[in-house]
Amino acid sequence: SRNIRLAVIPGDGIGTEVVAEGLKVLEAVGTKFEPTHYDLGAARYHRTGETLPDSVMEELRGYDALLLGAIGDPSVPPGILERDVLLKLRFAFDHYVNLRPVKLFPGVETPLGDSSAEDIDMIVVREGTEGLYAGTGGVMRRGTPHEIATQESLNTAHGVERVVRYAFDKAMTRPRKKLTLVHKTNVLTYAGDLWQRTVNRISEEYPEVTTDYCHIDAASMFFVTQPERFDVVVTDNLFGDIITDLGAAIAGGIGLAASGNINPERTAPSMFEPVHGSAPDIAGQGKADPTATILSVAMLLDHLGLQAEAARVEQAVADDIVERLAGWAARTTREIGDDIAARVSG
Amino acid sequence: SRNIRLAVIPGDGIGTEVVAEGLKVLEAVGTKFEPTHYDLGAARYHRTGETLPDSVMEELRGYDALLLGAIGDPSVPPGILERDVLLKLRFAFDHYVNLRPVKLFPGVETPLGDSSAEDIDMIVVREGTEGLYAGTGGVMRRGTPHEIATQESLNTAHGVERVVRYAFDKAMTRPRKKLTLVHKTNVLTYAGDLWQRTVNRISEEYPEVTTDYCHIDAASMFFVTQPERFDVVVTDNLFGDIITDLGAAIAGGIGLAASGNINPERTAPSMFEPVHGSAPDIAGQGKADPTATILSVAMLLDHLGLQAEAARVEQAVADDIVERLAGWAARTTREIGDDIAARVSG
Ligand SMILES: CC(C)[C@H](C(=O)O)[C@@H](O)C(=O)O
Ligand SMILES: CC(C)[C@H](C(=O)O)[C@@H](O)C(=O)O
């Protein structure tokens, strides 16, 4: 089989460090791949004023998949890199499924004293191309006492139905077959009504799936007090953003949380990235945990049909985690990558 | 001094049960008050089709304060009672400060295994009259494959500045004097920019207050992993809704979370209510914990200038909680109310 053509976007802060370890593990698993690096992020922005030129965008479209570290730096005003690089990619490549497993690896410590690995095992299907992320809105009389600033959440039948359908399909692959819609239908009545009606309608095609509904505020509480309520969660872009960071927190921390920005029809490459950000405060110090990126590489392999390789990477991570808990000394980013790569190839 | 004129809105579900105990404690504390009950909620809606008539609205305006149980019932389509009763009151009476303490009482069990009472002691100042709660938005081509549903977040300099100023004043009363803005400035760039600029500007008037910023996704994570980061939190209406339920979860559960919908200029009465909802699944069974309502009564007393009475109610709750943890048998709603009332008067 031909090589996997991989576009690599290390990005900002710890992005570079964690992506290097992700690639190391990809190498170790024996997959043939050709990585091409793209220097998008704060450095390029300061050097050239560019964020993501159209020509680069078109090149990226030709790859089998994208691996991204993290985007965002305090030296750039908030939103510029996020909107013009990360969100632009998600939107242009129609990554309407933002897939974020929330799974406590056996042995990992959760801040929830009473929960165990069986209780925390869900997958969040976050919509990736609509809602408040559309970027619509505006400002009038900026900087005056009469300023008004607006943001708009855009939700379409097309956009909601396809992600809900994906979530039902995902629920069918799981033993509990339970799908929970998380929204705020009692306040966001227009958007909530569209989401709820869509779930109700599609659920008729999936009689084996139990469907449930939970307001975002209650869901945030239940993530902490009763995480076992959730199996597959489907939710909009912003609620998904919030709840998956919370999910990372309960499942052992942001150092372990992986994600895939998926285009299920494969009309453009999907993109894999850790849930964490660029963490400028610890960048360049070898302190970042590359595990989330390595698990994102496993999701990438799975997406490309390499299930056995994906499973080997996941198993290596699980084994590594067990040893960490047995009381290893703190390791650098590179040492963790080395250890997991050794397990994968060994 | 004249009697406190109190409008009581028990509402739906467990609202009736918990409000009865709140009033019992108010009675026990020896304050002279005259309660008038208003039957707003699902029952009235089904009987008369009315939610909150203008005439009732005008009557309510004449009280010193409002005590509310909970609004919302599954027999009514989502949003109707919430918007036409609860949110209507918050908006019409300009409750721009929704004050929600997140405080772990000594001895209370938190789901966060490692945290203690010193770590979880913050106060969330949630904006109460703007943002996505404005209710603006719409739907086109409803029920067709071309449906589009929108929601709009409206933010004004006037609305943001007054709540931010309140939060700074609140921070000045606290030993740590730290204020954290929670928002999502990297995605909600127009609204986020208004919030961030406002905090920056007002902070110059409060040189003793340390200000900080945290994205809503990261804040949700930190509530679980590092709650000690937060002292006073100021945030918009929706983020505040989410984060205060999460706050309730980490501070011993929704049974203890109190809130005040405050009109600081007193141009209309303020309204006090537990953070929890109407919980129709356990309504009428004496299972609800009235403590959140009783603590809301303490906030009410404080707001009306009865600091000593407020402190007595809070102390009675704290003492009651200590005894619960010493291993009391489960008590009914009424028994908990009786016990706390006895401590208050005793
Ligand atoms: C960096 C930011 C724009 C992004 C988001 O909000 O989606 C991040 O928080 C994430 O969850 O991937
Ligand atoms: C019932 C609902 C409209 C309300 C809100 O969203 O504000 C509730 O969740 C709250 O926090 O008081």
C-alpha cells in the first residue's frame, strides 16, 4: 500500500514538542508515511503577517490526514490564530464531527474520588462547523458607553442532522447504545428545538438506541457527580467545547485527551489534535505530556483504516499509564514519547 | 421596623416543598414578614393559559423581595415557563447580578477527593439580563431540510460595565481580592472583546484587585482540578449558568446551592431562589433538600440589611450539615426544615 501523506502542523507553544512525539510513535508502529511540516501559527504570523494563505489551504486539501499540535499564543490578539487557522481548517474541510472520547484508563487517577474506570467511558460527538463558532456577529459604537456587541449561533437542519446521525451510528457500536443530547432547549429555544426535533426524528431509525436529554448546566454537574449517566453525547459546537474540557478533567487530565476533527464523507482530509492548547507557560521546557497527541495519532490510524496499528498505540499508552501509576519518576516530553514508541515497536 | 413584604412563588415540582421550609426558617429567625403567595408555574398555565400576567407583574414590583422555588415542568413545552416567568422576572426587575456563592461547608463531602473547604470558596457573579438569554433569534423553513435556527447573544457596554463593577466591589470585600473573567474571547470575539476591555478599564479603579482571565472551557476544567484558582468570578449569563451548576457539584451538590437575582440599585425587588430546578422526578415525595432555599433566605435577609439574622441562618445550616455528616439518618424535606428552624430559634 502507498505511503500515508500526512500534513503536520505543530503550531504554537508545546505543539511542536508533543507533535514530535506523536510522529515518533507513528514511525514506531511501522506505518509507511510521508510527513510534510507546515509552520502555521504565531511565528509565521509575526514573520509574514500571514495566518493560513489560500495556497497552503489548497495544498493541505491533498493530504490523507492532518496532525495538529496546538494553535494560539499570547503575543497575538485573541481569536486571530484560532479563527484563521484552526477554525478555518475545521470549517473549510467540513470537519462536522469533532470526536472526543472521555475515557478513564484503568489505574488513572480521577479527581472524582469515587469514580472508577467503568463509570467514565463516554464519547462526545461535538458538532464542528456551526453554532456560535460561525463567527457572525458584530460591534457598534465600540469603546463608547453605548457599545453593543453581538454573537450569533447559526444552526441548520443539514448541519444538525448529519452530526446527530453520526452520533446514532456511533451509539450502535457501543454496548450500552445510549445517546444523550446536551443542549439548553429551555433558553435557546430556536436552536434547541431544531436539535431536539432532529434527535427525535432520527431516533425512530434507531430503535435499539436509548435516547436521553440533558441541559448543559445539569450535564456539567452530572459529569462530576454521575459520569456513568453518559455513553454517547451529541451536542453543539460551544457546549461540546466546554464539556470536553470538563471530560478531560474527570478522565485524568488534559494530558490524556485526544480528538479527531472528522469529515466522515472524506471530501477533505480529517485532522487530529490533542484537546489541550498551546500552554505557552510551559512551552520549550519538556514538561508537556505528549500522550494526548499520541492517542490522537491512534485515532488518525483508525480513521485511515489501520485498526490494528491504532489498537497497538492505544495499548502501549494504556501500559505506559499503568507503569506511571506504579510510581515512575517524572519524565520529560521526549522520554514519555520514547517509552511509548519502544512499547509500540517492541 | 415595618414588616418585610415578601412575594412567594413556590412554582413547580419540589419548589412548593422547599419554599415551605424556607419560610419556616424565616419565621424562626424572628423577622417580621408578611408573605403573599403567587401560584405561577405549570398548574396556573394549564388552568388559565397564563404564565405571568402584567397585572401580577405590577403587584410583584411592590414587594421588598421575592422568594422563588423552581419553575419548569415536563408537561409544558421547554422554555415557555422559563422564559415567561423566571427570565421575565429577571429581565423586568433588572436583576443584572445573579449572585451564586460556591463554597464548601466544612465537613461536606465534595466529589473532588483531594479538595478541602479552603480550596472551594468562591463567588460567581453571573450577568442576569443579557447575552444569549435575550431570547432574540429565529427560525426559517421550520421542519424542512432547509431549516435554519439562530440565537443571538446581545451584550452592551451598559450591561457589562455594571456587573463587572459589582464584581470588583465584591472582590474588595474578600481577603484574596482576586477577580477572574470567564469567557471565550478567542471564539466569541465581539462579545469577548467588550467583556475583556471592560474588565481591563474598570480594573484601573481597583488597583488592589488582582485580575485574571480564563476561557470557559479551561475554567470548567479548573473548577474540578484547581478550584482554589478562583475567588470572585465574573461571567456572562450562559457561561454563568453552566459554571454555577458545576460549582454546585463540586461544593457538595445542588441541594446546597443558593442564589440571589439582585437589582443593586433597588429600582425593583430582588429575587432569591435555589440554583436547582423543579426536579419533577422526586416532587411530592419529601425527598428534596430544602437547604439551598434556606441559604437563599439567608441571602435575602442579608440583602435587606438584616446581617445578624442572615448569619444566624447560615450558622444553623453549617451546624446542621456537620451533624448530617456525623451520620444522621436520612430526613425528609420537612424534617430538615424543622431541624434548621429549631437551631435558628433555639
Ligand atoms: C482554541 C479554540 C478555538 C478551540 C475551540 O474552542 O474549539 C479549543 O478550545 C478546542 O476545544 O479545540
Ligand atoms: C431554568 C433556567 C431558565 C435557569 C437558567 O438557565 O438561568 C436555571 O438553569 C438557572 O440557573 O437559574
